[in-house]
Amino acid sequence: MASDVEIIPELRVADVAAAEAMLARVFGFSSHAGFMTLGSQRIALVQGTGALTHGGIDHLALAVSDLPAAVAAMSANGAQLEATTPEGPRSIAEFWDAGIAYVFLRGPEGARIELCQRLPAETRAGLPGHDHIGIPCTDIAASVAFFEDLGCGILSKVSLHRDDGVTEVRFLSAGRSVVELYEPPALRAEKPAFAPNGFWSGLRLLGSRLPKGLRTGPDGLRVTLL
């Protein structure tokens, strides 16, 4: 897939102006050409209505070069820990070469935003910026096939063995963008229980040579090809 291909997540909020202000103040985003932009990461803010909550796209992850420093700086600007990591940063040893450190913060209206740092020392240039878009799955094979049909390629396959069972994880890339698909034991082979009015409401695929239009994938995931 061409390097100029990009996946942009849509963030649905009740108050777009307040969301723009928070993304700028807390996370360092700026408004540019209709998107909120931080390095290689762009977000499309969408006006939402009704009871917004966490949906089929769980989170956006930003890559940072120094996780403790990033958390400290964002906390000074009003960042709050999210319920996924209520006591602060954690680590996953199985990801990439030597693991990652990560933490979840509350984004606009409570949307999940993750900060990630590859260990032992982050070497990617241009940070902070895009790391991945996190998408839970009830059937990871079907979700992988959907993204492969969109032109994405597998970057990594990981099986996380934990007390509650095995969570299958697949990282796929589309140009400069990465999606993280994960199938935890609690979701495996279950009917989708994702809220239809989720904060992270859909994805926009830019720069693909595929026909333009809306595609709906497993668990109701919406991807608009532009």
C-alpha cells in the first residue's frame, strides 16, 4: 500500500468546540485543514447526539518518546487517568521487540486516548504522533480479513496469556497508519455488544486505490473510503 495512505479516526462528541479546546490544551493538538493534528496523527471531530459512550472502536493510541514526562506534562494541563489504568502506566512485555509502557487518559467527554512508549528506549522520530487505533473484536480472523481486503498488511501477531485466558492481538498497517485488533476471551464468539453511539465512531481511509464509499465490517465497524 502506498505510503501516503492514512486512516483517520472519527471522534463523535456533543460539544465540538470544547473537544477541540481540550485536545489542544491537554494533548497538544492543533486545528489544521479541518482536522485536529498532532504530528502524524489526525482526528476528525464529528457532531454527536444522544448518550455517547465507548463503542466498537475502543481507543486512539499516541506514540510518545518519554511516557513519564508526557504524562507529567499533560497532567499539568489537566489530563486525568482513565478507568482502564486507574493507577497509572503499565507495561506489556510481548509487544514489539522489548515491550511497551502505556497509560490511558480521559480524552474529550471521556473518550479513551492511550499514550504508548516502546521499550527500552523509543527511537521513532517525530513524536508525539500516531501509534495505533485500538479495535476489539468478537472474531479476530474476520476482522483481519476485512482490513486485509482494504489493503492492510499484518505487522505483528501476538497471543497474550493472562489469568482470564488468551487474548489474540494483530497489528496491521495501511501506509503510515496502524490498527490494533484484539480478541479478549470475554468477547470471543459473542454477539457484538458494542454501543452504536460510540465516541470513536468510524474510520476514514484516505489515499486508497479502492472504490470510494462506505464499508461495514465485523461488529458493525464503519470505514469510509475517500
